[in-house]
Amino acid sequence: MKTVSNFGGILGLFCIVLAAGSGTAFGGNPALENEIKHYIAVFESKNPQVQHETIGELSWKGISDPRIYDLMEAQLLHGYTERGHAIVEQMSWLAKGLALSGLDKYRQTLEKVAAEAPSQKLKKHAKKNAQYITLSIGI
């Protein structure tokens, strides 16, 4: 019986050490959280060139934290009706970024942009990326 109670104590101590070493009480990944904070700052900055490069990075990172993609969505919804080469280019990249999230919650936004954007290029990218989300989640 003494062995079982010692095992419980050792297990408890192991869990405390594991949680302390992970950086959070629930075993979160502080390096990943710092990376997410970096991406949030990028999309709060509204710098199109940096955002374009970051969307390229996100394409192979596999990060789907909505805190990042909600910022992309807000920018896309704010600018998709504007005209001009630079803004259409930026909105097209944001549409791609939303699809990279793999989250169905952005499909409706992409479908709205595909239906209502004045730019044919942006419509095409939004439609393609809405379909990408549909395929990636298996609807």
C-alpha cells in the first residue's frame, strides 16, 4: 500500500515539474505563443508587404489560431470593395491567408467577397479559397 501512495506523490511531483518546465500551468507551448503574438503584430501593423511575406510563411507553418486569422478577415471585409491594383492584390493575399487557416468559419466571408467584390481577380481568388476550405474540411 505504501508503494501506491508514494507513486501518487511521485506522479504529482512529476506533473508539477512538467507544468513548470512548459512555461504554463496547463502545458502550453510558450514558443508557439510567442510566434502567434508575432503574427498578430504583423496583421495589426497593416503593412501589405510584410503581410504578404507572412502569409507565405503561414502556408507551411500549420498554425490555425483564430487570433491571427480574425485580423485578416477584418481587413478583407474592410477593403474588398475598394478598387486599385495594390488593394486588390492585398485583398487577394488575405483571401489566401484565410483559406490557409483551414477553419470553416472563414468560408462564409470568402463566399461573400467572391459574390460582391468589384474586382474579378479578387472574386476569383475568394471563390477558389472558399472551395479550398470546403475541400480541406471535407464538406
